[in-house]
Amino acid sequence: MIELKVNGKSHNLSADPDTPLLYVLRNDLQLNAAKFGCGLGQCGSCTVLVDGAPTLSCVTPIMLLEGRQITTVEGLGTPEDPGPMQRAFIEEQSAQCGYCIPGMMMRAQALLQRNPRATDAEIRAFLEPNLCRCGTHMRILRAVKRAASLMAGPGSTPSTQTPSAASTQIDASDADSDAQLDRRRPVHSEKRERPER
Amino acid sequence: MNKVLSRRISRRAVLRGTGALVLSFSLAPRAWSQAAEGAAAGGSSKLPGSLGKNPSLDAWIRVDANGRVTAFTGKVELGQGIKTALLQVVAEELEVPFDQVSLVTADTSRTIDEGYTAGSHSVQDSGTALRNAAAQVREILIAEAARRLKMPGDKLHADAGAVIGPNEARITYAELVSTNLLHVEAQPVSRLKDPGFFKVMDKPVQRVDIPAKVTGAAAYVQDMRLPGMLHARVVRPPSYRAKLLQLDVSNIEKMTGVVQVIRDGNFLAVVAYREFQSIKAMQALSRAAKWQEQAALPQPARLHEYLLGLPTQDQVILDKHDPAGQAAKTLEATYTRPYISHGSVGPSCAVAHLTEGVMTIWTHTQGVYPDRQAIAEMLGLPKEKVRCIHVEGSGCYGHNGADDAAADAAVIANALPDRPVRLQWMREQEHGWEPYGPAMVAKARASLDSAGRIVDWDYGVWSNTHSMRPGPAGSLLAAQHMEKSFPVPEPRPIPQPEGGGDRNAIPLYTLPSARVTSHFLRDMPVRISALRSLGGQMNVFAIESFMDELALAAGSDPVAFRLSHLDDPRARDVVAAAADEFHWSARPAPAGGHGYGFAFARYKNLAAYCAVAMQVRVDHETGRTRVLRVTAAVDTGQVINPDGVRNQIEGAILQSLSWSLFESVSFDTTRITSVDWATYPILRFGSVPETLTVRIIDRPGTPFLGCGEAGQGPASAALANAVANATGKRVRDLPLNAVRVKAIIGV
Amino acid sequence: MKTFVTRHLVIRLLWILGVLVVGFMVYAWRSSIPPIESPAADSFDTGSVQRGAQLAALGDCATCHTAPGGETFAGGRPVVTPFGTIYSTNITPDPGTGIGHWSQAAFQRAMREGVDREGDHLYPAFPYDHFTLVNDTDSAALYAFVMTRQPVQARTPENHLPFPLNMRLLVAGWKLLFFKKGPYEQDAEHDAEWNSGAYLANGIGHCGACHTPRNSFGAEIVAQHFGGGEAEGWHAYAINADSKSFETWNAEDLHMFLSKGWHDRHGDAHGPMAPVSQNLAAVPDADVKAIASYVASVMGKRDQPSGKSTASDTPSNDTGAAIYAVSCASCHDGTRPLPFGGVKLMLSTAVTGESATNLINVVLDGLHPPEGTAGAIMPGFSSTLTDGQLESLVAYVRSNLGAQPPWTGVETSVREARSRERD
């Protein structure tokens, strides 16, 4: 039996000690977020935190993790009460298929925990080990910046108005909640053209 | 322009039926005006979108006794946001709050057969069908309310799930519905809402699937857990034609947790109780298997020469000879692209369960009906005894391993009745066995007159088919590998106007004299099938690179040159918008490795219009290209979710940059050798552009145009054009990797 | 009497000292070579520029003269030495911040004598103790190459050197003791290929700058040429007769390793060696062959693999064995061949060699090829392994796989490697 501390709770597991953490999280603990992407440590889809450090759970056998604190996306918040990183990704609509996103979130979480004011360049460099095949990179970067400002607390400047986000005026308010929708008349910004016909 | 669309319609006018908007969406470019004419003539028999596949309204929309609406679609969520978009469509036309609608996606037992979720058809086909069905259901509910209230229908309107009338009359949909109320045939013409009154369509509604995906709720087929579920892995041969010579499974059967080893001809699989046990058993099984291989792949260094040497079935798809000016200058160029991998981040997975004589398979296939058909044929079961239910996988970008994983799971579950089996492909299997986007060659030749206008044009493209989807059982790996194997189906070209290898081979430009030939290659040494945009990416890469070469020869600005050959006003608008957003005319001359490129295409000449402008910087010492600034403009007809459109175009551009900068499937004469991310590197954050903006040209009231694939071709070509501008040298062979670019720019 | 003699002695010593100081100043002083107009790029012969490009690749110039994320050849990369940090200079032909005003004579003097255009001595972090061997033709080719690069405006940061090391004049003293001016002289006892290899390896290739141990003045110990050294937190193995590789390196092995960056019986090039082999892809094969043949001859022949311990010497190490079995064996004992599979660790000098540093570095950081290029990806285990687990693993790999006597100071090496970690 191996005891693991995951998202603040202790679990006694009967899995073999050489089992990579990823399968234990998914199968023994029914935690869906960390994903199988390659099993080779090449893509980052399986990223979790071990004592706050980003770790590839697909190549980490559980026997090495006794006494360590493991954090997964499920430890960042719930569907009913999402944490700042999760809110940021929802508000920026930062996903296409979404498969790589939990790995991105955990990697970013590790960065922001140690460097809350990470610059754009630092975020890009830090996310290098994580692959996204759908091409959601621009949104992922915006979401991480947004998460940083959400984590910094109220009164900090919202980071949605980054230059790369300002494709049209719609963008900035696009990320706001649906509450706006019913009251919104189809007022198109000058960049959404409705040519004369 | 169709006058009906341009007339300002008041809401009351619509409801009074005096200003019925007549819109019928189908594939042919001028069909909407034809349908309008047909309607005026008293009704066309053609139903809009996919309604023709099942004209009964309750096959599409149901309202239950609580007023909750369920919509049904034969399309599936691939991560492109279609679930949300279709919900928006239904909520809008049916006048119900967005959160009161749920959507059932492709399931062979519950939904219509809409073929594959592919080809950017989903909003055009399913969206159109659901929009019209929802509108007609609304009218039926209003009519029922009118009957009960004994009032003329034109005094009533629908809002927020109820029918409202004068003197505070209000009947909810829940109160109105009855059995079979919606079991009526759809009409060819619907009263569609004026876009001026949209509450939820054409709005950036947040995607319904994202919250689950960022909080660890179950969202993918990989997350499925059924009671008693076993874990399975296949062992694939080391190469396409390998034959299993010898295998001693006794040691593997004895491994801890192993339930069964399955061998059927060259098909090998192992099942265990726990996932890691199944992986270890798979590794042991792989070591124990001895194969005889055949060197049947072309020489990689001479791939394109090889393709050009294959026998072809030629089809001239454009042949026009209008009078034109005198040719003053003639240019010729040959372009190539390698095999490109889908490279889905999540290797394919399926869960299968044979119980009470029915095989149920949960799969992320793009086409549950065709996959079901193929699997039924493979297993020798009647189709009714096989059910395929779509559950999301990771992005597939076309025909990846999903259908095969479903077949593998079915074969295994067939050997273990009453026990659910989860079959997960490994990374190397997804990379090694998925059907790639075909390698292609294109040759272009054109002449300019002395005024710099194109006077003749000759274009030829060499390609395999771009679809080997099921269908026939033989399209499935398991069926090819089993003892009683099924033959690989005969490949066929996909006819125009959609096209396969010749998709987008006909430029949208006005060319007085033009001949376009599709050289269909039947021989497929490497396994291929549909990859996002099919031949579109290559043909647009080639044509738009060539347009740039012609513009240079004509001494013209690349954008001005295109506009001078482009008559379609929507195309012109998109080109102008991208150039404007980019500040194209203010761009400096290329210097210090910086370069600027532009490209345009209308996907399939039928779907969305997209133009891309790009600024890059090429490092002279390494040949490495950094993409700095990208601007795209897209016209996708009536927009359902602008954020969804933007997401798709951004994604297409980034994916296409990855293809175009880095990617090519590698192989030797026997085996595929690019089997993981080390051997098939793709774009990472270090290569992401500094800025990427997408401008949407809104066309409310016009037919939906699919945009999911519209960005691939223009992005490739804009990149190639920017690199040529930066370096003064033209690379015509994808990928434009550092080695190739450095070689052409020299010291 | 004594006082008189002492005073006389003191005066005489002072005179001698004075003469020595003046003599030293005379020796140390170098004239400024007048600046020239930046030569036009097309004034250089293409063949010369191309040969210069190859020599620059052999010399790995871009690696040192490019800051992380900076423009190529624009300098600004910090070179950490035991004496302080020195920044590489901008060698683009920018007139203001680069060498745009340097004549060919000035360039050659820098290479041959370690003196810049204005007459200041260069710190031997710029390995002119090797570049001095470069002959005049090659020097001219290198000049043609650098002067045809893209000029970049980038001011070189100030060096961080404590007094008195920040006084460049003192470097002349260093040169007096340790610097032997070139160019290379043919060794008649060896053939043309050997000489070509020696010329390239010891000259522009400056292999000894990493692979030779240094004395406390930071100068290479000539008598221990190729006896092993340190570079940027990595150990550069002994590549002479003291080589601890499991299998002997012959010229073919070295040729493959240098040109491809890997060899299935030896391993991969990592750390500072990775860019070396990446650059050698741009170099004519004959040059790489020559270097390989020279180095092979320096290594000499060995009849059997170096020192295998007997089984009874091998300590039992259950923790290390367990960690290896679960974390490493799937790749390193797998069937996938190099360059994408893991090397059999007993073959790697990272295991059999004289230092634990490289093994520790790779286990902690993994291997990451440049973006967009195919190359082995190994995950790092820095967040997975505690220091204790890492030490057990290292001991297991060294003793049980490498069959070597244990390294000393592994704890210290682990601590130092951790302090260098970025993630």
C-alpha cells in the first residue's frame, strides 16, 4: 500500500509502486484532468504539481511520491466554485478541444505561484514543454495573464485588454458572462462590417 | 443581390407573414437564390440543410412536458464549438432561454445520419436544418396556442419558452406540447428571424463544454468508466505489410492482471484489469512477437519524384479559353508538400461493450454511422446490432485513429462478451498508424501580358485520394490485419465542387484562359486519408505562392495584384479587410530579415472566405523563421458565434504554421519512423506569433458558410510569401524549416 | 654597515623592479590600429566568405557571441569564470557597438595575439590561446565572414571582475607566463590528415579550452592536454589516454558522434557539446574526419574497457535499483535505438567517467532539442526525485550499471546542480 496526498487528501492505494502517477490519479482516484498524451514525457498533457513543482505524471512512479503534496486541476477549484486559474480559462474561452488545457493550467499555476508577476516572455518560455495541437496558444497566454491578475486580487488591472486580444471591440466584452447577452442589441463595432448591399 | 434579404423586415411584418424571409441553405453557391425563386413558385421539394435526411421535425427537436427542449444532431463536438453553436441556433429560432436547450450529438440509436462531421459542413448542413426545424416548431407552437386561445396567430408571438398574446395571454411550451404535435414533416420554407433581433445567435456565447474541461469533470471518451471495465492495448505490427511469424503468449497470459491475449491473424491485443498492467503486458507481447517485414515504402529523399512517376487518372476540372491579351512573360513553378500527421494530442481511444447481442461502442469518430457500418461488416453483425455513440476525444483534424480504435475495441469486446473494454492507443501507435494527409505535388504555369495581367493559366496537382474513411470494413486496420482480412477499399477521387486532392485547385481569380488538371494517384504506399482542408492547404499554398511570384514579375503589389484579378465582392472585401487591419500599404521595405506576405482563398470556392497577412523575421544565420504579426479577415456568412469563428481561424492559422514551418512524416523504405513528438516535432510556445488578430466581416441574413478549415491554406501561403519577401529567395517545398531556408539563402 | 648594505640592496631592488615594470609596460603596451570605413559586403570574395562560415561553425563562434534570446554574433552572453563574469563582445560589423571599424589586421591581431583594435589585451575567456594557431588565410576568411554579417547595434555589458583583474594590462603578464603565439606548425611525424585535424581541433576548434584542466591562473595545463576540464556546469571528459569511456573511441566513432551528435555505443552530445555537433553539420565532412582522426590518435588504443569492478565489490542499493527500474529502464533498457531511444547507461561516459556532474545534470533537466528539430526528448526528474533519491540513483547507476568505484562528493555535485536549475 502506498499513501499519497492528492489535493490535500490522503489516499491509501493498492496500485503497484512502479505505476506512473497518471494512471493512479485517473483510475484509482477518478480524477479526469491530468491526461494521457504520450506517456513519454514529451507533451505535458499529464502535468500536475508535486510540492508546487510542475511534474510529468506519466513518467513519475508513485513509489517516489510518498509524503509529497500532489496537486491536480481538481485541486484548483470545482465546477461550482472555480479557482482563479479556471475562471481565467473560462473567461478567455481558452480551449478548442481542451485536451491539453489541464496540463497548461498546472504548468502555469506552478509559474504564477513562484513568480506572480511573470512577463509575457516568461510565460511563453515556461510553457514550452506543453504541446497544443489545436493552436489555442494565443488564448492560453491571455488566460495565464488573466489568471495572474485574478490571483493578485481585486483592484488589480484586468489583463484582458492585452494588445493581441484587441482584434475587435467585441473581444474585450466577449469574455464577459452571458448575463450581458440578453440585453445586447446587435451593435456591431466598426470592425464588424456590414457592407451596403 | 437577392432583394428579399436587403429589405428591412420588421418583426411584426415577419409574424404577420407578409415579409417571409426565404432562405434555403444548401451547398451549391447560387442555391439560395434558386430556392427563393422556387419558393416564390410555390415550394421547392428540397428541404434546407440536412432536413432532407429525416424530414420529421421531432427527429430534430423535442419539447418535453417541462418545457425543456432537446435538439438532435448527427454532427459531433470536435472542439470546434459546434455544440454551443447549434444550441444558439435552436434557442434563437425556438425562442427559448439558452440554458433550457440540450443537444444530443451523433448516436446511431438516437440521431439522424448526417455522415461525417467534416468538410466544414456542420453549420451549413446541421445548423441550417436545426435552424429551420426550430423555426417551424416555433410556428407550430404558436399555431397551437392560437387554436387554444381562439385568436389569430398573427396576434401572438413566442418568447422565452412561451407563446404570448394580448391581455397578458401566455401559454408555456410545456402546456402546449402533446404527443405527436411535432411529428410532422418539415416544410421547404421557414419563417426565420431577422438577424436584427438576434438575442443569442451571432453573439459570443461561452462554450458549454469548457467549464467541465477546466475543472476535471468527465468530458472525453478517455474519461469513461463503466462498472467492471477492463483495460486493453493492441500491439501493432512494426510496419504496414508486416506478417506475424511467431508468437508465444504463454508468458504474457501469466502476467499479473492479464485477462486475455487476443490474436487473430496479424491483429494482436491484450486485456488486463488495471491500465498499467495492460501496458506492461502490451510491451511484453510486443517483445514476444516476431514479424516478417517488407520494404514497400518509397525512398524518402525522392518522394515527390516517385509520386510524379506513378500512374494517374487525369481529370480536367477547368478548361476555359476566353480571348485574352498577348503573353509577354511566362512563369513556371513546382510546389510540394510531404505527408502531414494529424498528430492528435490525445491518442485515440474507444470503449466497447457487447451485451445482449448488441455491441455498443463509445468513440470519438467523426462519423458514427459509417464507422458503425464498417464495424458491423467486419464483425459479421447486422448493423442494428451495433451502436456507435460519439463521445469527445481530443482534436482530430480529420480522419485520425478514432475509427480504427473503435474497431479495435469492438474486436476485443467481441472476444469478451458482457465485459466493457477500454482500448487506448499509445502515442507511437497514433503517430505510426493514423492515415496522414497525403504528400502532393503541384505544377503551375502562367503568362502575364505587358500590363501585368494574367492571360493564361495552367495548373496540375498530383495527389492520392483524401478520404479512406469507413465505409467499407477494409478501411479499418483491425479488418485488414485479422485472419479473414478485408481488402483495403478502392480509393476514389472526391468529385468537384468539393474535391479531394483538387480541392481549391481552381482559383477564385478571374482568368480568361485557364486549365486545371487533377492527377489522381491510386497507389498509396503510405496510409492516407482526410486531413483538415484536404487538398485545400496544398493548392492554396501553391496557387497563392505562385500569385506572389507573378505579382513580383508584374512589378505589382501582391494585394493589388490579387484585387485586380478578383471579381467576387465578398472576396475583395476580405482581402481589403486583412490588408487594412495589417496596415499593408504602410509596410516598410523588407530589411534586417523582416518580410511581409499575403494570401487569400475561399475554402472550396463555396465556404468561408479568408485572407491572411503576415510579418516574419528570418534569422539569416540559422534560417529560422519567427512569425511576428498575423492578421486574418474572414467572411463566414451568417455568424452564429463570433468567438467560435475567431477561435477556429486562430487555431487553423497556428496549426498551419506548425505544418508549414516544421512538419513532415519521416520514414525509411520499410517503416514509418516519426512515431512520437521527438521524431515529429511541432510548434511550441517559442514559435507562437507575437500578435494574431482576426477580423470578422459580418453578413447577417446570408447562408451559413463553414469556416473551420478556411485558415489552413492562406496561412501556409502567407508564410511562404513573407519568407520570400524577407530573403529574396523562394522556397516551394514544405516545410519551410530552418535547414531548407538556410540552404537557399546561403552564407 | 648593515644598514648601508640593506639600503643599497633596496635601491638596487627598486631599480630592478623599476626596470621590470617599465620592461613589462613596454612588453604589454600595444598600439591602436586605426579604424577603417566598414567594408562593403560585396568587397569580399564569396569563396572566402563561405570558408569563413565553415570555420566559424568549427569554432562555434555564434554560441559564445550570442546572448540568450539575442541577435546572432551581437555578443552579450555572460561567461562565468572563477575570476568573475565576462561578457562576449559584439562581433557584427556594426560601427558603433561591433567591429565595423576593424581592419583585417586588427582582426588577425585579436585572433593571433589576443589584443583588440585599440590595443587592449583581451581576457583569455576569448580562447586566443587556441585561435593563435589559425593561419593567415583562414583568418582572412573568418574576417570576410564576420564583416558580411548583419550589423546589430548592441552594446556589450560591463564585465564583473574584481580589482585588480579588471585591469587588462595584467593579462599581458598572464600571456608572458602562459601564452605561446601561433600560427600552427606542421608536425612532420604525422600525416596530412592528422595535421589538419590537430590544426582545427587545437586552433579554431579550441577543444582543449573545455577538455584540458586549468591551473589556478586559469591557464590550460599543457602537460595534461585533453585530460578533462569543466565548462558551464558540465564536465568535459578526458579525451586523451586517460579517457574513461567504456568502449574505445576510434576515428569512425568520433566522426559519427561529432557530425551527428550521437553514437549508439557511446551516447548523445549534451550540454555545451550539443551546439558543437549541431554546428558541425555545416562543415565539410573532411574537416570533421580530420578532427576525429586527430583526437582518436590522442586517445590512443585501449585493449579492453576500463576498470570493471568485480561483482563482490558492488554494493546493494535497493532504492537506487527500484528507482532505475521504474523511471529509467523503460527507455534505457528498451528496444528503441539511438538517437531517439535511451543509451545503455553502462556504455556512457556520463556513468563510467571521472565526474558525476553530467549524469546529475541530465537526470535533473532532461534533454530538449531546439524547437522544430527532431531530437531525443528526455523528461527531467528534478521535481520527482529528492536529493536523497537522486544520490541513490546515481550510486546505483555508477556501481551496478557502470561497474565503477563510487564517485566522491556526489552530495556536493547534486547541491551545485540544483542551484543551477532554472525550472
